[in-house]
Amino acid sequence: MAANLGGTVYNAAEKIWCGPKCKEIYSRDMTVGEAIVMQLGRTPQKVIQIIESTGETLTAQEFLNYSMALARNILEMGVDAGDIVGVYAKHSLHLGTVMLAAFLCGTPVHGVFHGFEKDTITKLYETTRPKLIFCDEENYNKVLYVMETLKLNSKIVLMTGSLKGILNIKDLVTYRKDIGDISSFPCTKLSSADTAAILCSSGTTGTPKGVMCSHQSMLHNLLYLTATMDSVLMCFSTMYWASGVMNLVQSLLYSTLRIVPDRAYSPEYFLELVERYKVTHIFATGAQMADLVLNTDKEKARSALRSIDTLMAGGAKVPQAIQEQMFEILGDNTKRPGFTIGYGLSEIMGGVSLNGGYPFEFKPDSEGKLWINREACIVGENGQRLGPNETGEVYVHSPYTWLGYYKNPEATDQAKHGKWIKTGDVGYFDSEGFLHLIGRAKEMFKWKNFQICPQPIEEVLQRIPGVAEVCVFPIPDLVAENLAACAIVRTKDDEGNQLTAQKVNEVIEREMDRFYHLRGGVYFVDALPRTDTGKVQRLKMSQIIGEIDR
């Protein structure tokens, strides 16, 4: 028997939770490039992109012309369908052009963060070995190092800057009507089940894996549920992150204006752009929102964000204290849903659940209810499915093709269980159908045989005045197995300056059971160690503890 829990349906017989069902807009054999070309052709004069620093704009027709010309040139360079295209570049005028051209050519894009050093890029491109690499002038020598180290014979195209004898993106986007740049799609054999992009997994427990995302999954997993052609989208993420790719794709599928920030995030810059361009839909990380609420005047933020329809935070757990302050800032906005928190997976190229946001409900300290067309179950240590309020690993199913990890069948097999994808996250569904995550399966540890999850401790610590960021981690102990310890980044104000280890311990001992006390110590640090994707490396903290002043 199935119980309707308001958007999430629970099948008690099979112990499966199901999100709302939604009819698919696109046919199962359509590709991302085809859908975008048809949409842009309907709105040729609409401005769909503005580069913030220069004011350069592109209409839908201009974007389409540039992309089709580039697609022709990519194929003429000998890059075939299935070959990998590397993108090692920041936001610029033609970054989106490269993405659409690659979609049309059937050449999966492997984007990496433009700020990575050469050794990191070497590690990321060791498996995918791109045949063509788009990079900025400032990273050209790093690309040469990668090519030499990996013995690649890649072609290089500069996205920004110029170097004598090196191809420039401007040379490859000249539209030629005389040879029919716009008359047909370059890759006629492309299928919706083929790979559109390769994303890096979070890498919290090791080297990131290349997640192959199909055209099908990209088309049917839109980032913003309330966006329309009249919306204004913005996201600081580049093509290294799923959020950056999804923000771009949705803007093109809807012919929606996309504001492209080409400077690093800061609260001041963020608010300036939202207010100037009347941005309606934004994806931001939890760390960005924490920076905003901790270092910005609330009235200033409230005034600047009046145009917001949807401000979605994700990428990592958003502390409840940050959630509460964001709800307060956006509380007077007339548009809804306002502030929402998304929990997603690169493997399904989209959301698993959403906390707040039509047609979803909000519940504090939860990940919300299941996303459209999602199924989930909770699995115990012995492989049995669990019911409401029982904790285990979260398994997720999406109806859209997941192709696995690039050239890594062993990791792919480990991540799958029949139709399900193992998230590696530990959590439970409550009796109302809200999903709660309490940690990563590989991040939990034992103290005297009691299972300790770091996140509940972090939630309490995050509420202490003077705490900007926090990470709870284990320190090995011969007697107790592990001792819970924490690393704290202080806020840059009087509250941060006055924060002491004694005060932190007093709060934990007052508010939490003795199992969660910080017997391993309280450590103050300038920054937390993070992966290439920006996730906190919890398990690395115990390795570097000797370098930290207590």
C-alpha cells in the first residue's frame, strides 16, 4: 500500500519513496544540442547572455551562429564523435559557445576549474585524455606540461588572450552561411543515451572519478523549477561543476538571459550583480551563502535581493543557522519559492531532493522531499531495505540513463545495485517523507563501539557566535578507537577573536550527549582542507593535525 506524504509517496510493501511524477517535455531520442538549436531558432533577437565585466551581449541568433561555426571547425580539425574535449577556462564570451558546439559534435566535454595547478590537471586528464583543449592564455604553459607528461597530441585553442601561432577561439566562430553552417546538425548518429559531458565526482574519499552524463539526463534535469523565458539566471560555477553546466543548459533551453560573472565570488560582488541586473534565479554554494550572511549587513542584502524568485543553495550541507538567516533576508520577497536547499548527485546530473520550493515543502534540518521523477530507498548494513525513521545508506533511482564512470567499470559496478545508484550518504526518511542526511558512509567513525556521525555535532558548533566554518573528524585512539575532534575557522570580528576552545567544549557538553563530546580537542585553523571540487576533506584533518596549533 502506498501512502501519499504530500509530494512524496511511500510504498510500504516495497519500502520505496517516490517523488512527484512529471511528464517529459523532450522525446527520449532528442539530444541537448538539437533541443537548444530549435529553441534559439524561435527567439533569434532575444539577448540571452551578458558578460558582466565588459558588457558584451549575445542574442540567441548570434549564439547559434557562433556555435554552429565552431562545431564545423571542430570536426574539420579531425575531432570525431566520442573524442573528449577539455575545457580549462574561466567564464568568457564564448565558453557557452564551446559547450553547445561540443554537444552538437558528440564530443563529450570534460571541464576543469581554471584555477587548478598543472599537477591537478594532469591527474584529472590522465584518464579522459582530451583530443582538443580550450584554455586561457594564462594556463597555456600548464596545458603544455600536461600534454608532455601524459604524452598527448591535443590541439589547443585559446579562449582569452593571444599567443603567436596558437589557434584562438575568435578564428573558429566565423559564421559562413555560404556553406550552410546553420542548415544541419553536425553529428547525425548521436543518440540521447550518448555522453554529453564528463563531470568530476566530489572526491571526498579519494581521487575524483569522471562521471559520464548522458544527453537524456541533462535534458530532463533542469535546475530551476519556476524559471521562464523572462527570468534572469546567474551562477558563479564554471563548466567544472554540474551547477555551472545546468545553469547554462537551462538558459539556452528557455532562451533565458544569463548573467556571466567573470570575477571571483565575494558577497559584495554577488549583491552588486543581483541588484544591477534584477537576477531572479541563482544557484550558489552553501559556503557562498555562509560568507554572505556572516559578512554582510542584513538590510543591505535584503534590499539587493528583492528581485529573487529562487536562490538555491547546494553542493554541500547548508548549516541550519545559515538557512535561518537566509530565510530572514528573503522573508519579505513577494516571489516564491525564495531560498531553497538542493541535494543532488553528479551521477544523475540533477537533484535528489529539494527543501522548500514549489511544489515542495520545507522542514528545518532536512534535505526536503524527493525531486520530480526520483525514487529512493534506505538500505541497512546487511542489504535489507529499511522503513521510515530507520537509518542506512541512501540509494537513488532516476529514469534517465547513467553511463557510469569514464573507463572505470570497477567503480561503476560498486556504485550500482540493480537499478539503484548508491549515494554513499547515510540518512533516513521521516514519517512525513522528508529526507534527512546525517553523514557520509565513509566519514562516520566509532568511539567505544558507538557510531559517531560528525554532522549533528557540526550543526551545534555552527550556531556558536564566532564560528564561520567547522569540521568534526576522528583522531585514532588505542583504547576508544577514535576521539571526536573539531577544526574551526573563526569569523573575522570580535566574536571570532573571543572564541576559545573552553567555550566550544562548554556548548557541546551542555547540548549534546556524552558520546559526542570533543575528547580529541578543539583546533582553530585559517582554512579547512578541501577537494578539487570544494568539498571539505574530513578524513584528511586527522593526518594534518600535527601542523595545527591547538
